[in-house]
Amino acid sequence: MMARRWALAIVLALLALLFFVLWSPHLVSNPPVNASETLEAVLAPPPGVANTLRRACHNCHSNRTEWPWYAHLRPFASKIRNDVRDGRRALNFSQWKSQTGADPQVQKKTLETSCVLMQAGMMPPPYYLYIHPSAKLTNKEIREFCAWARER
């Protein structure tokens, strides 16, 4: 009986130690959002397109990332942080105005490129969809986004 208690105490101590070694609450964060810079403020997408972008794109392509609990665990935090950093660098809906230089031609080309990536099944990336199946785009959502992008 005493050996079991010691074994349980050792296991709990090791788990606590692992938690403190692996847990890092400071590895992930969101920069502030200037509302006048966002894609929504500049281009006012229709509600369906705006909802699709929020659901399927904003986690990596905006400053409004919803960081899951496992994003604080070191082995996952680096991958997630790098993916979000790269996604924001490529396209950041929270910094749309400054990132596109407020140039309508650049904005149109950026949206058209996004359309092509969605149609090719590259966005959202397939590995992301394993963990976030709700981000999967339907053919209708892709058609709506692409039609809106061409109108710009």
C-alpha cells in the first residue's frame, strides 16, 4: 500500500515537472488591431464572405488568432507560432490597408491569388483541417469568395 502511494506521488511529481517544463504561456500572442486597417473596414465584404474568412482564415491570417490550449505546449507552440507568423506575413486581414499599400490593384491581385489557392485546396492547408475541420471550405463558399474577389 505504501509503495503504491510513493509510486503515485512520483508519477504526479513527474507530471507536474513536465507541465512546468513544457508549458509556456508567453509563446503566443496577438498584436493590437486597428479597425480602420482591416479588410472588413476597407472592402466591406458581404456577410457570407466575411463569415467564411473569419471561420476559415482568421486564425492564421489576422491578428485575431484564437490560440488553443496546446499552443502553449513547447513542442506544438513553435510550429503553431511559425505557421501564424508566416500566414500573417503572407496575408494579414487585420493589416490589410498597410499590407496592400491601399492600392486597389494590389488588393484585387491578393484576393484573386487567395481564390486560386482556395480552389486548389491549398488554403486552408490540409494539415490544418485535421485539427480544425470547421475551417473546411465548401464549394459554394469558394465560389462566393472568388466571385466577390473578381468584382473588386
